[in-house]
Amino acid sequence: MPNHTEIYKHKAETYYKLISKQNNLVYTIEKIRPIKGLDIVDLGAGTGRLASVLAEEAKSIIALDASQEMLNITKKRLKKAGFTNWKTIVSDLRKLPLQDQSADLVVAGWSICYLGSENNPYWEQDIYKVIKEMKRVLRSNGTIIIFETHGTGVTSPAPPDFLKKYYTALVDDYGFSHQCIRLDYTFDHINQAEELTRFFFGNDLADKVVRENLVQLPECARFCGCKYN
Ligand SMILES: C[S@@+](CC[C@H](N)C(=O)[O-])C[C@H]1O[C@@H](n2cnc3c(N)ncnc32)[C@H](O)[C@@H]1O
């Protein structure tokens, strides 16, 4: 399996190329919380998948990530689109450099899972810290939306074993509701599908992509929503 920390530090452009093959999630978010006029925080914003589509309607958006290299792409995208209502901050999700009750909506896409993985011996404490921080920065009636994987290369939800306890905790301990959606990749051609899946998901999936000619690669995602305060 490729080293994702290395990817977020040295191969941000290729990550961006990969996720640009998936659909825009703005309509999914809008259904949970209409975004017009909201102060929004994007945790683990990466190359700006969520921040770049939320910026148009948001009052303000703060994109946080541990990787400056990933945020550089977010910056470039937001500047190019002409938005001025944003800032980026390099920060860890467990300690947010944000004021209490300063946001209406906190989103986190495929980022908290790195702390919630059972491979992290402190996953329970870390998830507690992240959720506590999210609640602290939210205003009353604020909303949290978390996106995570339910499997790539599968057509029905198949959460990875090492994330199952974290997903259960979101529902049972923190009161999130959840739903699964398809978030397939539509690649331009099979060589690109192979190159980008090998880059991020590793050889097993890339070999399957080639074997089954998966120019359209299925993915299941799960989003969890919760209102606090
Ligand atoms: C899979 S990418 C997701 C990026 C973006 N949200 C998206 O949907 O494409 C995961 C991101 O989470 C960030 N990340 C992981 N752990 C983090 C932590 N503890 N604090 C801050 N950022 C973190 C990584 O640097 C990376 O940019």
C-alpha cells in the first residue's frame, strides 16, 4: 500500500488529478445543510475538493490541513476562481487554531480516518479530541459533516476492517446519522485509471482495474451528519 503521508507531502498534484475524476459533493452537502452565507471550516482540506466548491456560496471558508503542499493547491484553486472569502491554515485536526463558536458548518472529507484507524493505538482518544474541537468551534445549531470511505472498487458498501470501530463510534458514541453514496471515478482511459489507482490504492486494486478494464471505477463513500448544540 502506498505511503499516504509521503503522497500528501510530495505528490499533491497527482492526488488532485485522482480526485478530480470524482463527482462534486456540493449537492450532497446542500441537502444536509444549505451553505449560503455560512462560516465553514474544512478539516483535512487537502487539495480543496470540498473548500473549492463550498467557497462560492459560503460567507467564509477556512481550509485546514497538516500538509502545506496539499493546501498550496487549494490556495491556487481558490485564487484562480476569484474567491476572496477564504484562508488556509496548516494545523493538526486535534488542536484547531480557531475561536470558540466561530463556524456554522464543519466538514471533513477522508481525513479523520487517519486518526480513527485501528492502526493508531490512540484512535479512541484522538477521535474524542477531534470531535471535541469540532463542537468547540461550532456555533449553536452548527452542523458537522464527515465523509469517509466505504470501499474503492466495490459497488456496495464494504468498509475497511481497520475503520469499523471508528465508524461505529461516530454513530453510537457521538450521535451521527449516516448514509452511503456512490462516488465513482470516471477516468479518461485505462492507462490513466491504472496509473492513478496504483499511485494511491496500490497494486491489488490497480491490477483489478487492468484485468476488468475499469475506466469507470466504483467507489462507495459514507457521509455522517450531526447537528450540535
Ligand atoms: C485523503 S486526503 C483528503 C483531502 C480532501 N479532504 C479531499 O476530500 O480530497 C486526507 C487529508 O487529510 C490530511 N490529514 C490527515 N491527518 C491529519 C491530521 N491529523 N491533521 C490535519 N490534517 C490531516 C492529509 O494531510 C490529507 O491532506
